[in-house]
Amino acid sequence: TAFLHGELEEDILMSQPEGFVVPGKEKYACSLKKSLYGLKQSPRQWYKRFDSFMVEHGFDRSPYDCCVYHSKVEDGSYIYLLLYVDDML
């Protein structure tokens, strides 16, 4: 469900889903406001939203791997967050 939280930057239209077709408007299309699983843009849009959230909360992105975030805690220790697709460690 992570990919459902991405914000789309472009206009994407799709046909009305089966079972949700509006009678009398069968030829109308739906304009997507959020990404859907299966769209080519979904992983990228989710990552961009995740990245901005992490940076806003004081984490730095590794210059060597864009899926590694780190933050130094007040006691001098570090927090590392590793991202793999939509799972975190």
C-alpha cells in the first residue's frame, strides 16, 4: 500500500473501473489524484515523498546510496535507516 501515498505530478487518466461505471457516462474517464499500484510513476513518487519526510525530520541521505539515511543523536550515537523498495530496517 506504500505506493498509494505518492503524489502525481502529471495528469493521468484511466477508464472507469469495472463495477464503478457511472450509468449514462460510460465513455467518461477518471483523473487520478494519487498514484496507484502498477503505475510506472508510483515507486518514484512514493520515494520522493518518503525522502522529503526523512529530510524534514533531520535525517541525511547517504551520498553513496540513496536508500540509506542517517542521523546523529544527542548522545553521539547514530540512527541508520535502510530502505528497500517499501520496507525499512
